[in-house]
Amino acid sequence: MGFHLLGPLEVLDPTTGDSDATPRAAKHRVVLATLLVRAGEPVPTGTLINELWGDSPPRTATTTIQVYVSQLRKLLGLADSDEARQAIVTRRPGYLFRLDPGRLDLARFEELYRQGVAAAERQEHAEASELQKRALALWRGRFLADTPAGPLLSAEAARLSELRMASLEERIRADLRVGRHHELLGELQALTSEHALREELHAHLMVALYRSGRQAEALQVFSALRRTLVNELAIEPGPALQRLHQRLLSGDPRLLHPTEHAVLSPGTGPKQPLPEGPPHPDAWFTAREGELDRLVGLVRAGSSTTLVTGGPGTGKSALARQAAHLLADDFPDGRVLVDLRTAPSTGRADITERVLRALGAPAPLPDQVPARRALLGRLAEGRRILVVLDNADREQDLGDALPGPAGITTLVTARCVPGQLRPSATLRLELPGQAEAERILVAVGGPAAAQAAPGAVREIVALCGRLPYALGVAGARLTARPHWTATTLADRLRPEQTRLDELRLDELDVRALLRHAYEECDAPERAAFRLLGILPPGPFTWDTAAAVLGTTPSAAEALLDGLVGHGLLTAEVLDRGSAYELPLLHRLLAGEVSEQEAAEIRHAALARLCEYYAEIAEWFGGTPTASRDRRPSRLADLVPGSTVAGPYPPHWLAEQQASFVGTVRAAADAGLWRHVLRLAGAVGGFLEATAAWDDWAVTQEAALDAAEATGDLAALARTLRSLGDLAWQRRQFADAFDRYDRARRAARQAGSDAEAARALAGLVDLCLEHGSPEEAERLAAEAQRAADAARDPRARFEALRCRALLALGAGRHLEAEELFSDCLKTAGELADRRLEAWARRAGRPAAPRSADSPGTFEGVETRPGVWRLHPGRHHPAGQAPQSRGVTLP
């Protein structure tokens, strides 16, 4: 079954050409046309309602839509098989039309138009003309001429009307370039009469007349257009048309050559000075004024070869093309674009050949490069031409074309310096700032973005990683979906798993852009990129990468620099070396392609990362102020060739906190239980010391799962005790009691006196908190015996701490001072300055409030940063008492 929208709506049986299945009712045609315009995408019911009734829908609108869709299904089923009956499917939040694009004239038109543009860019003008003729032949009249149009169909009609005219202009331009000026005269005279203000059509007519020996008439066309523009709009013709007029006045013989028209501005007036490659909306470039001014200044200052570099999607091509537009008066003899990513149909020609073809050099071209360069010099002699070499590869050698002859200025865009190129000036294009990125989105996204709440715009910009290409696609989606709001788009972009799917519209595809850069890498770089996708978000250093990649630092650094060259990583120079980062959307791609690696390879890389992070965290002693005299004992095994000798500043552990937590999560998801236990244990003390309670909970809950999965009773006791500490800190006393009690029992089963002592110390704290000093004394004595048996300094510290607090609370001040002194010595053995500071503070003499109540005191710091203001009442074990303490920062 075929569907025709380019004219009156038709539904045709492909075998008979019968159109009996075409809906007769106007509202049925509106529903069908709306679904077809958005074929392959869910169309919300609200959009259909708005298209049918606007702001005044009936109360039963949703039910009526269901009826219309059911009737359309039956109608389509009359003309074809089950395939037709199942074409319209219910898909939240509305309906989806499943259709082979080849059966829709609109889809065929757009595809032929794109193929024609691509052929023109390859200088295959005869092919371009034929493709555009086939595209235009699909039109039978005005778009949906017999169908009422609501907001969506009206916007589509306007878009397609402009695209139909663009196809016509592309075909005329191609015909002129193959010498068909005589055949075009009548058509162009009719078109310029119908479209009296369209400057490009008048330019084509002027060239066709001039080549037909009718110079005077060509000049009259310009004069007539100028009068119309001045009288109706009070403006002069654009610079491109005025330059053509001057060339006609001077009788420029070069205009007689068919391909000379390629050097003229092919766009409408001054808006599009270069043959476009992939269509990027001009508005995407809204916020790059500073970079644009600098680039134009470099070229005007006399730079013969200017290079623009930047990662994929940063807007290099758009910047170069916009600069070429502003430089029109500086290069009156032409500006041409050679997209080096698009090879000509005859194979990948050398750069000089492609420049010659773009400049209209007569065929056949010389075979040898020196002869071609000589021809290029002759063509450029006495002229001022700007050549834009767009999308140069990293390995591409531009030496055969650069430096160009006098008269040719070259502007090159590339992700990094290509081949042996030695540009006279270079401009690096970075990501825009937040404010600039928001301007790009608003400019491209139209009213939906301009009228959106600032929070929605900020979120979309953040979800796009401030990448201009992604912002352009996001804005284009808003423009193409009038029924969407910025909040709708933000909701769709939020899930990481589908974000790259959402950043796609027709040929605009963020995933494809980034994947192209990935596929241009060599095999080792691609493998490294896949494994780097394992890393949590945020900056990382070469040694972290070396651990993940399982290689030497020098080898890792070479791979990282290669990925920077391809624009897949960013690098920042710090005092301690370079910091690398996967930009937001690049990281999503890395996560996708990492699935290509075998599970055992990914798990081995993740295990190395866990061990590396654990080694570093243990080196810090689990606290941000621990002694750093110790060296990571196994670091050289994890990062071969490492010479780490204390390069990490005190704040480094805090900077890596999110990476630690993310790695624990990833390892737990992969079932790497042994590594989960080690890393969670290594960072637990630091997370406790910095009161990072949420991250502390995440890591220790993962460790609890790991301990239970492996049956490791010692790890189970350690993790339960840590979770008990967390619950105690949060004043969740019932949970704390449960965790400590389970930890004590697990420690006894595992034969771990150290963990038993620490769990008992936690129970002592609970008893003191809730007024059970006798039970606290008994548990403290048991904790001391366990600590003595374990000969573990941290267990001994906790037992001494509990006994000191009990003595202080009972008014035994001399005993308390001795015990606090023992705490201080033990903290020194642990090289834990945080515990040392607490022992000094807590050991200061505390005077009783009155002689009658020697056990009552103003307050005491029971643990570092945690205070009990006064003793509470006794609560039976297992109940959830109310908190009577406060936690100070």
C-alpha cells in the first residue's frame, strides 16, 4: 500500500493503483496524515486532538480519536493484507504508524533531495540534476491540498514548501553547471515572475542569459529586481548578487564556463555562501561571537592556512562556514567548500584534485600532483579565493594541496592537527560556557525553549553536556515537535540508557557523530575507549587509566593522548600532570561500546580498578589526615612502572569519593564480591570521618551483600559493625542495636576478637545513650577482654574509649584521665590524627555539676564530632528510643 501526501491525500493499492482506501471524511484524513507525517514515531493523543479541534476539543475527544483510529484500521484493511490492518499500533502516549519509508512519497522525496545534495557536493552535477528532478516529480500539487491543517500539519506544510523550492534551486544550479542554460531560460523567467523577491533565482536567470549571449537582458533582470527590493522593502540586493552584477558589467569571460557558477554564492543572497554539507541550522552558532571574531581576524591578518580544531560536535564546520560568509567581501572571486569526509564517486582523490574540481577546472585533470598544483596556480592567478577544507582526518596528509598558491587562502577544520600540516594560525574550539550553551538551545529550539522555565533549559543543557551539536539536535527536536515543551524534552533526555536515542532527528544523530570519531581510532585506541567506559564519571589520571587498561603508565598515556587527538577525551594540565575526562555524551557511548568486550575482560578491568582504588584508600589510612609515610605495597603490580611516592594532596581522597562509590556499585552489579569487600572496607573509615552518610550507606550495604554472597563471616561482622556505626550516627538506635548485635555474633563465629570488641563498643554507646550504666560496664569489660585477645590497636582504642566515658560519667576523673591518655597513645600507634585530637579534647578535666550528683555532667564528645548532652533513660534492647543526643558538624 502506498501513501501520497505531496498533493491531495491518497492511499493506493500498489498492484492496481486503486485509491478506494483513501479516507473520505476530513477528520479521518487529518488523523491519517498526522500519523504519516510522524511515521515510525509515537504521536500523542493530545497532538491528534489539537490537530483536529485546536483549543476547543469536545468532552469525548479521546474516545472519538479511538473511534477514528479503529475506522482507519478497518479502511486500510480493505485494500491490503494483515500488514495494512496492523499498520497503526497503540503506543504510549498515543499511536504509531509502522511503515516502510519507500511507501511514503514524503520520505522518498526527502531521501532523493539528500542524495541530490550529496551528488552536487561531489561535483556530480548531472547526477544531482536527475535526482532532484525525480524528487520534484513526486509533487502532485500543494502538500495535503484536500486536508484541513492544524498546528502540526501547517508547520510541516511550511517546511516542505521551502524544501520543495530548495530542491528546485538545487536542480537549476546543477543544470547550469552542466551547460543547460538555453533550456532553463523559459523556466527561470516564469519562476522569477512568480517569486519576485527570491534573489538566487534571479542570479540563475542572469547567468543563463549571459551565457546565451544576452548580456543586456541579464543586466535588466538585476535592475528590475533592485527596483522591486528598494520600492517594497527599502533594501539593496545582497552582496553576492551585486558582485555578479559587476562581473556582468565587465563582461567577465570566466562566467561563460558552466562550472564557474560553482564559485559564486549558491545560497539565497548572502545567507549560505558555501555549498553545505550535513545541514546544520544557522541558529546553532548563535553564541560563538568571540571565536568567530577571532577566526575572521586571523584570516584577515594574512594567515595563509588557518586551522580550527575541536572535538566532534563542538561546531568547527559551522564556525568555518560562518566565517566564510563574513569574509565574502574579502574574497570576491569565490569561496568554496571541500568536505574531506566525503570522497568523490571515483574514489578518494588527492586534495588538489578536489580543490580543482570545486574551482571548476576543465576536465581531464593532469595525472601528476605537480601538474595539478601548477594548474591550481594558474586558476588562482590574480584572484582572491577562500578554500575551506572541512573535516580533515588526523592522519590525512594535506601536503599535496598546502600551502596553496598566491591568491588562495585556506581554512582547515579538524579534530587535531592533520598529517604534516603546519598552519600559520590555529584556533581551538572548546565547549561553550553554561550561558552560551543556553543561548544555543534557545536559538534553535524556538518558542518552546524561549518560553521555557530556566530550570528546564539548564537541565537540557546539562543533559547534553553543553555539546553544541547535541544542543542543536535537542533544539531541532523541540522545533519539529510543536506539541512538546522543554520539560517534555528534559524528561525524555533524563534516562542515560536512552539519551543518545533521543538526541537524533532524521540525519542529525549525536551517536553517529561520536561513533564516527570512535571508528576512526586504531584498534588499541578503540579497545582503550571501551574499557575507559568502566570508569565512573569525572576526571581521572594516567595511573587510574593504567590500572583499568592493565598496562604501563607510558603506554596508557600514549593511548589517552591518541583518544584526545580524536576528540573522545578531554585533557587538562595540572600541577601533578594531566587530568583526563570522558565528556558526558562520550561516556554514554563508551558505556555502549564497552558491551562489545567479553564479560571476563570487563570484569578484569573493573577488578583492577577496585584494587587500585583500595590500595590508595588504604594508603591514606581511611581518614583524610592519616599519615602518608606508608607506601602502597601493591601499587607497582597494579600500575607497572609506577613511581608513586606521595603525589596525592590531602584533598585528593575527597575528590575521588564519587569514583570510589561508583566503582563499588559497578563491582557489586558485576558480582565481584571480593573486590567489593576490599574497596568498601578501605573507604568506610574516610566516609565516616567526613560524615558522608549516604555514600557510607551505599558502600557498606554493597559490602553486606558481598559478605552474605561469599559466606565470609569476618567480612559480615565488619560490615554489620560499620552499618551499626552509621545507624548510631544517624540516631537510628533500634537499627544500630540490631546491627551491632548481629556483628558481635558473626564476629564470635568467625573468631574475630577485634570485630567483636568494636561491636561491643557500639553496644556500650547505646547503653550510655539510654541510661543503662550497669549493662554498659559489663559490655565494656567484655570489649576490653576481646581487644586484649585480638591485640588490635583500633579494637583496643574503642574498648579504652568506652571505659573512659564510663569512668567520666561516674565521676571517676583520675581513672578517666588515665584511660583517655591510653586512648591518645593508641591513636598515635594508629597514626590517626582525628582520633588523637578527640582523645585530647575528651581527656580534659570535666567538673561535676554539683556535689550531690557526681555522675551528672554538662556534655561529652563520645566519638569524634558526636556529643551526648545528658544521659537518657534506659530503653529495653531492640526498641526504638527517642534520640537525646545531637551530632555537630
